[in-house]
Amino acid sequence: MQSVGIDARRLEWQRRTSPVLAVLGVLFLVAYSVFVLMPEAPAALTGIMAAIAIITWVAFLIDMIARIALTERGRRVRFVLTHPVDVLSLFFPLFRALRVVGLLRHIPLLNGRSGAAVRGTVIAHALIYAVVFVYIIALATLQVERGAEGATISTFGDALWWAIVTLTTVGYGDTYPVTGAGRVLAGMLMAGGLVIIGTTSAIVVSYITERIALNRSTQ
């Protein structure tokens, strides 16, 4: 009974803090964008963006500590292992931005119980995930590739084009990362593309199956 009460408190904490963390995540994404896209920004603007980044990191750290504390003692390690994005968001900007997508599941407007509602929720999450994922990967790749010897990605346009081409498995080969960090990001992008394609395929199969069942029931 005690563990149920603790888990309930954790869920209540998540329900109350998720909207705030989502807003902070968006602000962090704006700050990170300014850092990468405006390397010669005025000192005042850079200071403001740095403050936003620090505040966001502290908020996510406090949230993670609170959620671990509100988890039953024997389940804390499992909780950490089953929330890799949440943990990695404390160390890497990429995952901090992606946490915003995960926080959307706590918004009632984007959730439903019927088959159509669930599909709509999955589609909305997949689209938002794809957009944020491509954008943040492009930013991070530009940051590590710009100025590298032999780099083919030197502008955000180059980075965005490369990310889209890679995600869609077209692979023209006109732009590509040359640094080790850039290649790691490319691997993450490819893995994310597989998830998005798999989700899309599952949605299509689910829709077709439901339509076939509906047609049979009306005959």
C-alpha cells in the first residue's frame, strides 16, 4: 500500500510539473538555437540565453531527483533504466529538447482511449517528434561540423538538408558529417528514422485492420 501511495505521488508530481517543464524545454530549444545559429550574438543576448539554459538544466535536475525520491526504494534503479531520455537530458542538450515530446503525453488534449483517438495521439506525437528530432540533430551537427577540416556542412541549411535526406533514407551524399561527433549524431538520426518509419507503418496497418473489421461487421 505504501508503494502505491508513493507511485501515486510521483504521478501527481509529473502531472503538475509537466506543463512547466514543457515550456522550459521550448525555451531551452530557443536558447540553444541562438547559441548555434548566432555565434556572434550580442553579449547581453548570449547572457540571457545562458541563463535560460542553466535554469532549464536545474529544473530538469530537480524534477529527476524528485521523481526518483517519489519512487519506491526497490524500484528506483529500474525507474532510472526505463527513462533513458530523461537521464540523458541532464547531460546532453539533444535529449533535453526531445524530452519536450515525451512531456506531451501528460496533456489531456493529446490523449484518448478510442482506436481513432489513440491513432491520432500517436500521429501527433510522431510528427512533433520527427520535427523536433530533425531540427535538434541539424543544430547539433552544425555545431560540431562547422569549421572542421573538409566539412560539407557549414550552414544550418546544409545541416537541415542533410538531416532530412538522411531521415528519409534518400542519401544523396552531397553533404555528410566528417567529425566523430557528427557521425554519432548521424547514427542517432538513422535510428530515430527507423522508429518513425516503424510507427507510421504500424498506424497504417492498424487503420487498415480496423476498416476491414468494420466492413465485415456491416455486411
